[in-house]
Amino acid sequence: MSLVGDSSKWVNHSYEVSLELERLNSYLKDSETGQRGYLITKDSTFLQPYLLAKPKIENSFSKVKKYTKNNPLQEQNLRKLEFFINKRQNYLSLTMHLAQGRPLNDVYLKTKLFTGKQTMDSIRKQIDEMILTEKRLLQERELNYSDTVKVTPVFVYLTLLVTLLLIAISYLRISKDVEKLKLSNSRLALLNESNNLAENVGSFGSWELNLHTHEYCMSDNVFRLLGFKPQGFYASQENFLKYVHPEDQSVYKEAVAKMINNANLPPFTYRIIRKDKKIRYFRTTGRIVTNKLSDKILIGTYGDVTDEVLASLSLEQQNIELEASNKELIAFNYAASHDLQEPLRKIQTFVSRLSEKESANLSDTGKEFMVRINSSVERMRILIEDLLQYSRTTKTEKVFEEIDLNDLLENAKVEMAQFIEDKKAKIQSQDLPQLKVIPFQIQQLFINLINNSLKYSKSDTTPDIKISCKRVTASEEEKIPKSTKDKFYKITFKDNGIGFEQEYAEKIFVLFNRLHNKNEYEGTGIGLAICKKIVENHKGFIFATAKPNIGATFTIYLPENDVK
């Protein structure tokens, strides 16, 4: 139907343009007639048509301009017409002025009148051209209108068929949407039941508060947690606050007020008094969301965390007791170790005096017993010192400092200088990094590893200890757990000593564990346990590999992210 309407509209438009052009031509003729009458009679009465025609010409021209808008050909013709009309109007005004002081047979006046006549002829010609153009357009539009009228019934039927098809498709889609909606409702109901079950099992409930309407609602399990049946009382903030412990009500109010201002409620714990007067611990969290109606909704959960809180309080008490016990144990260990050293020193003194003064009076068996006593006392002294060192490694406050490990290695060599000289050992080391460590512990680690290599060296071979270092990643090293920090420094101590069977690689780090008889090699079985504890204090790892009569390699991994 719009095609018919458009065709009819353009036909009417062509008629309107043609009619307005004829009207414009008539106004111009009226203006010219009034001028001619005035020139002949000099009677100003004839000027009336001339004066009235001028605004009519302007109005008519404006209408034509409006009608021919968006028509390039007619707009071009209109610009020419506007030029001729302005020129004609100017000559009319000029000849009217000249006629007041000159006779009609004046040559100059005749020239201007003739020019005006030529301009008027050009106007008529231009108007005729525009009317002819509109007639051609009218013929084309009438032809289009006729064709459109013929096509319209077919178009209407096609439109009707398309409409019916769209209605059918819409019906099918609406039916599918209804089925989807039913399915969604079914799933939503299932989710609600699942949520209710989860709330019951997890001992929590949900709530929401509309900050615009102040409507407040709670899930059924919130009522159960308070000792009521579902919806056992009117849900409101005021009614819930009645069950908050009086000492915790100010904390609860302050937390909710902060959430309204900050749009987020960090979890906080408080006490509630149930209907049966039992005190329980609740934990609440929440946040603000905006619905499709732009209403701000405060949503959150209430959870019964009584068991967790009581367990935490019990754990805190146990930690306090454990800390006190550890302090007592440290004090006992320190006192016992020092108290044990005093009688040992006296035994050593008495044995020494006895050997010096009564040696001649002792039998060979007595002298042998004296040697054994002295040896046992020395082993006891070393054992006590090692125990003190292990205790210090375990319990001392862990103060980390940034330090060059090369300096700690040199200090360790100085402390072991006599043993190194006695064994005529060779120690080669690569450049070590600067790390944030506990200095005395890392130095003790180096001392124990060097001492271990020297102690278990071959009697017929010069001890050769090689210390190397490189940066590695956890993914490159099979022994490092992949869940640990990524970057490490790998420091290795490799010797050419007696080695050991690889099956004992983990046992050697166990406290008091020895692979050799005390008569074969000195030691207490504590040194490597201290090494393991020191490395663990630095969140690192230590491993050992060895082959009998070939040597042993101790590998240490220290995290790189402690490096500055």
C-alpha cells in the first residue's frame, strides 16, 4: 500500500509544481501590467498591482523552491529563473524611476524598457521550460502510478502471505520459548531444592534486603538455625537483631552499616541466642547487587560456625600450652646439657690426674679401662655439643640477613682449618650467590658438610671436595616438588670419599642414624640431621647421592626469591 501512496503523492506533487509556476508567472504579469499602466498614464493607482505582486512573487518562488528540492534539474532551472526574476524586478524599479523625469520616447528609457521586456521573455521561457520538465516528470509518475496500481494487489497478497508465514513462525518460536521456560522453571525448582539441601547440610542460610523498598527476606534454613520452623516469625532486620547477643549487637549494626556504604561486607563472626537459649556462633558476609529495575539489593549468608570457632579456640589454647611446653623443654634442654657437661669435665679431670699420679700403680687392664673411660667421656661431650647445636638450629629465632655466601664458606673453612690441614684436603669452590639467609645456620651447614666429607674420606687418598653452584628452575629438577617456588640456587658438595649405598640416602638425615660403627668412624649421627633442618628453615631442599668407594654428593636447593 505504501507504493500506491508514494506514486499518488508524486503525481500530486507534479501538479502542485506546475500550478505554482503558473501562479508565479501570473504575479510577474500583474507586476508588469501595473508598471505599464503607470508609465502610460502617470497615475499612481496603476502601481497597486505592481506593489502587491512583489511579496506574492517572493512567496510563490519560495513554494516552488520547496517543491523542487532534491530535484537537481529543477533546482538548476530555478536558479536561472531566480536570476531573471531579480533582474526583471531591478529593471522595473529602474524604469519606474526614469519615467518620473523623462518622456516615454526617451531613448535611454526605451533601451531599459526593451531590456526589461527581454528579461520578461526569458522568465516566460524559463517557466515554460520548468513546466515542461514537470509535465515530463508527471507523465513518468503517472506511468509509474499505473504500474504500481496494477502491481498493488499482487503485492498485497504477497504481504498477506508473508505476514501469515511470520505469524506461524512466531507461534512456533513462542511454543519453543514456552517449553524452554517450563524447562527453566523445572531446573530452577530443582536448583532451589538443591540449595535448600546444601543449606541444611552446610548449616547456613541466605538473606536479602531491598535498600529501596526495605523489604527483607530470609531462607527457611535461617529460621531453623535460630531454632524456629521455616518462616516462624516475620522476617525483618529488627526481628533478627533480637537474637543477636547483646554484647555483639553494636558490632553487627556497624558491619551492616559499613556494607551499605562500601557495597561489600567482609565476613565477620558474632554470637546469637537461639529460641532455646543456646548460644551459637554465626558468620555473616554479603554484598550489594543491582537488579534489572535498578534497585540495589543487599544479599548475603548467615552461617553457623560454632564448631569451627570452638575448634579454633581449643587450638589456640593448645598452641599456648604447646608454646609454654616448648619453652620449658628448651630451658630443660639447655640446663640439662650444661649440667651434664659439668660432671663430664670433672670426670675428665679426675681421670687425667689419676693417669698422671697413679699410672704406675695401675695394672695394664686398669690402664686400658682408663683409656676407655676417657674415650667415652669425650664421645659424651661431643654428643652433648651436637644436641645443643641441633636444639639451637630448631628453636632459635629465625632472623634473615642479606649476605654473601662466599664469606660464610670462607668462615667455615677457617673453623675447619686444622682438620683440613690434617687431612691435606683440597677444596675447590665456584662463586656463590648473595642470599637473604640466617648466617650462622648456613655457616654451620657448610661446616657440617665439609666435616662429613673429611671424616669419611679414604685413608689412602687425598680428600678432594668440589663445591659448585648454578641457578635452576623447579621444572628442570626432578627432585624438587613442582608445587614449590620456581627459581632456586643449586649448591653441590662433591667428594671422593668412601661413599655409601644409595638405599641409605634418606636415612643419613635422620637424627642419631649412623651407617658405620662408632669404632670405625667418629660421630654422633646428628650432623646431617642439623643440615637438613637448616635447609628446611630456608624453605629449601637437600638430597644425597653416592656410590661405595667412589664418593658422595650433597645437593642443596635454596629459593632464589630470597635474593635481592
